[in-house]
Amino acid sequence: MQTKLVKETKKIDLSKLPIKQLDGTVFEHDFSKELAQAIYANTQSLSELSFSIDLFKTPIVELTDENKALIKESTEKHFKAFVQVAINELIGE
């Protein structure tokens, strides 16, 4: 009997991004639509365009290697450092 290893991918909810303030307080921010718009407006890739449309509709993202790289890269290009820190913590970087 063979046992199959199933790799489960993590899901994240970008509508509840925990952002830490300078004073240490944390608030949840709906980052999904802002990220979707940034990707949509700046991509040359059809797959990234499709991802942005899906993200705009549904903020819960399966954290595949490709999605993780796109989220990280787009956040680094288009958003301030405190948002980058929050995304890195959320995706486990």
C-alpha cells in the first residue's frame, strides 16, 4: 500500500492584514483591494492580471510559491515599508 504525501498550502486573508503602529498597537486593514488594484494597474502578465481580478473578488489567497512571490514583489514595489513588514510577517518571510 502506497502512502501519498499531500502538501497542504496555507491560506491567508488579505482583508485582515494586521498592521503594527509606531506605538505598538495593531489594527486590521483590508489590504486585498489595494494590492489587487496595484497589480492590475502595473502588470504585463496575463496570469498576474487574472490573480488581481480574483483577489479583488475574494481576499482569501492560497499561498502557493507563485502567489507568495507575487504578493511580496508587488508589495515591495508599490507600498510603504510598514506594509511590507506586515506582509512579510503574514506570509512567513
